[in-house]
Amino acid sequence: MRTEQAWRSAPESVHDEYAEAILERAKALVRQGDPATSELMFRRLLTSPRHGSTALYGIGVARLAAGDLNAARSFFEETLDREPTNANALYQLGFIAEKEGAKTEAIGYYEQALAAFPSHISARQRLRTLSPPSDSASSAPTFWSRFAAWASRT
């Protein structure tokens, strides 16, 4: 309840004391299936120097939850403009590419997510699912050697 009051009374430029509460509530709203309200709350944080990238990513997640892949992609790409090694944004771009049937592109994003954060379990799982079949002799050694390198870092 305090979070919603803080959100409603917060000025356009959100102070850090309110930003944390707004951020947590916005995340919870996505999990609860209310991406529209979540997006409104994330948008309040866009001007925050400390939370701007997180807000962009959050809006991307909200748009993805709403089924708007193109808008979600734009927000994840904008997140990467500010924070090029954001493993979660890279993962989400891979997820979108996979949903659109762009398997090679999805693998590339998942690989980048693992390069940025070698313990990214979801990216590792998606790579295992999308891995080339064993009869693909030309691409399998390269893929598996890179995969083994990431696995050894964790």
C-alpha cells in the first residue's frame, strides 16, 4: 500500500527513497499479470540515473508479457545501449528471436548472455535445447567448444 501511495505522490523526477519501492512494486505487478500498470510504474523511473536501465528492461518485460514482441525488443535493445553486457536483456532478445523462429539469432543472443554472465541458467538451458544435432559435423565442434568454455567458468 505504501508503494502505491509513494508512486501516486512521487514527483516526475523520482527520489531514490521512492524509486526502490516503485521498482519492487512494478516487478511484482508483472509477476501478478498486470503488465500495463507495471509499465506505468517503470516509466516513472526512466529519468532516474540509478534505475533508468532497470526501468527500460522492466518495460521490455511488461511489453513481452503483454505479447508485444516488437516493443519488447526495442526496450531490450535500448537497455543494451545503456548497459551492453546486460545478460537478462540479451537473454530476452534470444527468447524473442526463438519465438519468431530465428534459431541462429536466438543462439547468438543466448551465447552473448552467457559470455556476459556465465551462470545464466536460462540461457544455458535454451542453448542445450537449440543445440545442433549430432550429425551436423561442421557446426557442432565450434558450438560445443564454446559451450564447454562457458561451462568451465562456473
